[in-house]
Amino acid sequence: MMIALECPACGNAYPLDIHWPFCPLHGWPLLIHYGAKHRRIRESAGSIYERYADFLPWRRFDPGLSLGEGGTPLLPLHRLAAEIGRPGLLAKNEMMNPTGSFKDRGTVVAMTMAVELGFRSVGTISTGNMAGSTAAYAAKAGLKSLIYVKDGTSREKITAAAIHGASVIKVRGDYPALFKRSFEIGRARNIFFMNSVDPFRIEGYKVAGFEIFDALGPSAFDGRRPVRIFVPVSAGGHLIGLIRAFFDLKEMGAIRVPPRFVGVQAAGCAPIARAFVRGEAPVRRFPRPRTIAHAISNPFPPGGDLALRYLRAVHGTMSAVTERELLRAQTELASGEGLFCDPASAVTLAAARKLGPGHGFDVLVLTGSGLKTVEDVNSAALDVNERDLDNL
Ligand SMILES: Cc1ncc(COP(=O)(O)O)c(C=O)c1O
Ligand SMILES: [Zn+2]
């Protein structure tokens, strides 16, 4: 199969170069181009991968490479909905994925392509979740994996990658520079680095968007009530993938109005939110990033400009929340709704709260589990004590 890539800035087509999937003219991430063929949802198909087969780049889904990702619940958040006056508040619980984050949705597609393209080794660079995800799926596929993690990544996240047999290297130095370096190493050693804005990963992220569409039904997107989808944003790959799902749905006439996406960042590292507010392009590097939401602390996001372009196309917006707001939201989701997410995911609730009362659907995409970042919880808010047995 000939896989074509396209630059979303200039529309030029390029052959696939796994080791640098960016436009040589613009530097934007290249995206999969499916050609002119008529694409449709296969209504009678059983699994989501079969239903949306025309929108995915693999030859076919191989159950032997899957760990059971996807199919995550869309949960009503009754208590928080009443409290913030948004009755349609829902959470897409991406923590339910096999390695505890949404990354698995992109990894299964990229890993399947790695096998289809004949790679023996894969790699990634990560603030933690993509490390564990890539290592786990590489183990399942029987491929070697090389993982570069940001210095300061939690022990839980490092262990969760290394246990799968990955070679894990903690890297001191500039994270955006590591992004580029990893592709050079990939080219020299024939390792497929499936990084944050990898074109196959992005196609995998679309599947969560298709699931949200299937769960809410076409009438939710007829333009009468707004649908907002809140997404934590770092490199931008996840947001780009989710928006692309609704572009696909619009293109085939399944929806009339795409949801208004709200990309959310921590104010301590908000390069895309800052550019959005100021109307700046291109997105510039954010100086001295500082936030407890480590999973979304990329100061120079490689998908930033494309994320902004896509957001504007769906009349979306960017929001930035403070550390206090996101920590409060994390505790509220856990104590009010039973959902222990990481600080990066909690930014979504903090952003929804800022909107005030409203009547549409508001979907919070909870991208990662709190169990991998327990050290970052605001422990002052926890009711944990010690007593002797005879003094209870
Ligand atoms: C929990 C969590 N949420 C959100 C993101 C952001 O995704 P992206 O880098 O595709 O914008 C990440 C990325 O590492 C993550 O781990
Ligand atoms: Zn271009």
C-alpha cells in the first residue's frame, strides 16, 4: 500500500518518511491523506475499528497487536454538573485504556504500521504516559523499544515502561531539542520513533472522537445545543486527532456542526493558549515552564500551529488554568465522582468551571490516570491519619 502524507499548511503531498514526517517548507506535522475515495461508516460492522475502517490507515486491524484499548465509557458527572450548573457534563474516561492513558489509541495504530512496514525496533520520547504505552504495545508486537523520558519523570511511569523490557533512558536537557534528535537517531538506526504528533498516532486518536459521536448520536450535532469537548493539550497530537474525527464525520454528512473544542493548558506552560489569546502565529516557545501537570508541559509544541488552525475551524478556543484551579479540580473529580485522574486531565474540569452555567453537552476528556502521579496530589487535602490499634 502506498501511504501518502499531506501538509495541512500548503496542501502539498509527500511520500511517507517515518523518520521526519514534517513539511520541508512549513515544518508542520504531515497528516495521512486518504485520496479521493468515497469513505463511509460501515453501519453493519461490529467493532469500532470495522465501523470506521475507511478512516484508519492500517491495512486491517490485527487483534494480535491490541491490548483491548478503546471503548471507554462516557460518564455523566451528576454531582459536579449540578454544582457548576452545566447539566450536560460528561467525562470520557480515557484512563480505562490498558496502560492508563489515551496514548494507547494512537500507539496501537502506529505499532500496527510498524509491523506492516517491517520495523524491528520502535521508540518514543515521553513525559511518561507515551513511554508506558509504547513499551507495552512493543512487547505485545514482539518489537524492541527505546524510550527517552524527560528527566524528572515519575518513578511509576519509568517502571511502567521498563517492566515491558524497554530500554529506558532518562535524558537531561532540552525536551523540544530531544524531539528532533530522536528522529535523527531513528533514521541512523532504523527505529520508528512514534512521537507525539506522529501521523499514525493522530489517526488513532480519532477513534475516541468517533466513540463520542456514536454515544451522543447525530442529533447532538444538529446545531441546536452546543457540544464542547475539553482536551488537555501538550504537543497537540491528541487535540488534532479528535478534531479530525469530526472533520471526517462532517465530510461524510454524519453531522451538521462539529463540536466546539476547548484545548486546555496549565497557565505555567501555556504556549498555545498564549498564542490563541494574542492572535499570534506561529506559536512561540514558552519561557520557564513550571507546572505540576508534567504530562502537558511541552514549552514548544510541534503541533501548536496546526492545533490553532484546527481549533479556529471548529470555532473552538484555548483555556489556561492555574495550579490551584487544576489541583482543586483533581480533588473534586476524585472525591465527587470517583475518578482519580492526573493533574493534566484535571485541567479540563477547571476550564469547564470557568465557563459558568450552560445547557449543552460538555465532555471532559480525562486522558491519564492519577495512579501514575500519586506524588503530585495535594496531600494537604487528604484525610489520612495514624493511630495505634488500641486507640481507635
Ligand atoms: C495525560 C496526558 N494528557 C494529555 C497529554 C497531551 O497530549 P498531546 O501531547 O498529544 O497534546 C499527554 C501527553 O503526554 C498526557 O500524558
Ligand atoms: Zn507545507
